[in-house]
Amino acid sequence: MLIIWISGCLELYESFRITDISLSPDGSKIMSCDSAGVVQIWNIPTGEEIFRCDGPIGTAFNIFQWSPDGKQFAIQNAWNEIVIYNSSSHKK
């Protein structure tokens, strides 16, 4: 379970075991990955889920990273494949 405190409101997100979290460079988004291979990004001010990437069952994402300017993020899966996404459009 991921618990996020946003603007005085406690939000609970059911999930498998969270394996990592990362805050965007500007502090407006939080990215998490879990043991089921799901990467999610939330808008911190609103608590809205703005991105979700479901990997194949049992696939863990090893690494995810924001670019220094926050305009892109990269996700690496268990097979060492790296996919780069645009942070605004969420397209590869």
C-alpha cells in the first residue's frame, strides 16, 4: 500500500509491495513501482494518477529515473530494456 499525504488529505493506494519511489525534479509528481511490475505517476497537488505502465505479470521494473529537467523519464525492465517517455504526453 502506498500512502500519500496531499493537501491535508490522506490517500491510500492498494498495490503490491512498493519497490521504489522517486520525486520529479520540480516536486510536482511522484513515481512508484511495485513488485507486480506496475509503474505509476501521480500529480502531487491533485492526487490524480497521471501515468500507469503495467508490465507482464511477474515482471519487475529495475530502474526508473527522471531527466534532470523533468521533461522525460526512463524505465528499465528486468530484461534491461529501457524505454524513454515524454513527461507531458506520456508517449514513448
